[in-house]
Amino acid sequence: MKILKYILPVLFISAMVASCDTDDEAVQVQTPYTVSPQYYQNLRDYKATDHSIAWGWFSDYTTNFSMATRFLGLPDSLDICSLWGGIPTNDSTLADAHYLPEVNKEMKFVQETKGTKMVVPTIVRIRNFPEFYDSVWVAKNNPDSAMQLFANHLLAQIFVAGVDGIDLDYEPEGDPLSDDNMDYFVKYIGKFVGPAASDSNKVVAKLGKIRWANKKTTTGKDSLVKETYYEDYTIVGDPTKLLCIDYYRAAPSEATLTYTNWYVNQTYGGSPGGTPFSSCPISKVVYTENVGDNWKAAECGKLLTYARYKPATGRKGGFGAFFMHRDYINTGYGCLNYANMRHGIQIQNPTIY
């Protein structure tokens, strides 16, 4: 952690001066601040250190109006951003992404220049995907194949989009992709992303693509119709990509430990300190608050409680927020935006002079 001695003072000053907006109106058009290349290098170096992370789910992104809905408005020291609004892409042919080239450009800048990891969340209920559950799990009585095809579908999106990993939202609520099946699912995905991944693992996935075709209407006239088709895409394992599991009531089991980078606890008003299973290192657990509902409350509910929390031994994995962008309008601690998230990062990883 010695590197923090040199990095965090720069980040702290920039957070107070460069990263905070000076406009009172959230809907006002704002110009992003620019800082030196050394600042960005310090920022990336800080994020590469072993520290408790800051995590946030983000949605509603645009390139218009307030920085509250822009990637460039996110706190610079945010470690991981979960793309709750879907994958913004500059490729209009991708079926499982949103064609938003200007938003994609901003996301890539934050990802590559600021070093913020971008992960893609999915609620892992396979019944919501009939092409895998109805057609394979049920019709062919082949759960393993259904789960593999579902996993390949999710992985292909990540690799094609060039983002940093996957966020499996484990809230089964009776879905068959739970318990032992969830263990199997995570182990399979863990061949391709996460700490156990290897580039010797390869699989061909079906990548959803969009095309426009001329079709005859009932009146005999030609009409452009959007069609979805599939192309083969080879996934090659990459251990630099993250495998994260977030959970609410049901928790993943110990069988997932080897394959998982972070367990993100939807603590949501509860007490920090719990782990998904008894043998889980607390250094892998991130405690999060529902800022989407609590952004008007003092400290966004328990957001700063989770930032302050220190285990009796070791350190926690981190703290974070669901719909963190709702905190954008909050002021205090010397900042006029993202006051609670920014202050929480300083609490969790204090500046060392």
C-alpha cells in the first residue's frame, strides 16, 4: 500500500478540484474537466494496488445534459462499474447491446484512461431465456447443455464488447439455475473469465447479430424488416477479466470461491460483516446500499456505514451502491456531485500524506 502515499494526494486534490462540478443545475449542459496524463497514470496505478474497492451499478447513460447520466461524470476513483443499463456499443449489428456510439466512446475513455473496470450484469434466471430453458433444458432434458449455451451467450457479449467481465446477479427465486446448478454454471464460466480462467480454454458461441432484409408485405410491397441471426464466435479464456457474483437473500456456495473475484452483497440497509459462506475471505466481499431508493436520505442510507466498516481482522472487499448515479445531485464534503460516493472512497482508503 506504499504506492498510496504518492497517488492518493493527487487523486484527492483532483476529486475536490477537477472532478466536482461547479454548476448547481443538474440539467445544465456541462463541459468535462481535463487533467494531466500523469493524473490518469496515478489513477490507474492506484486502482492496480491491493485495496478495498468502490463498486457501483450505473444506468440511464446518455451524452446529453448533466454529467449525472454520463460515464465522464462518474467518480474517478470508482473501481468497478456494473452496466445496469446494458452494453453501449458502436456496432449497430450487435443484437444484445445498445447502439450508442458516443456513449460507447465515453465508456471506453473511462475504462481505458481512468482504469475503471466495466462488467456486464445479468439476473441468472434461465427460465427468462426460453431458447435455453424451454428448448434445451426441458425439451431435450439436458440441463448441462442448456447452462453451457446460456453461459456462452453471456460470455460472447463481454468478449465482443471488449469490457472487463461479468456480474452474475444471483436471485433465483425458484429458478432451477440455483444451488448445485449455480455451482456448475459458475465453474463453467470460470473457465473463461475470473481467477481460474485459462487461454487454453476455448469454445464456439452463437453471437446474436442484426440485419435488415427486404420482405414482401401483405399488400405485395417491399418493406425493410429487422432480423436476428447468429454467427459463430470463438471465446478464448482470459484471467484478466472478472467474474463477480452479486446476491441478495440466496447466497452462492463455497464451490464458487476458486472462480470468483468479488462477491457483491446487496446489503441494502443491513449490517456489514456477513459473508456468503463461512470460508469466504471477507476481503472478497463488497457491501452495497440501494442508493436508487435512498439517495435523499442522509449518507444515502447506510452507504457510508459500509465505507467505514472495518473487519476485526484483515480488510473488507469494498463498498458500493446500486444506481449510484442517484447520488450525483448530493453535495457536501467539499464536492458538489457524488458527495457520498466520493466521501466513502476517501473514508475507505484515506489519503496518506
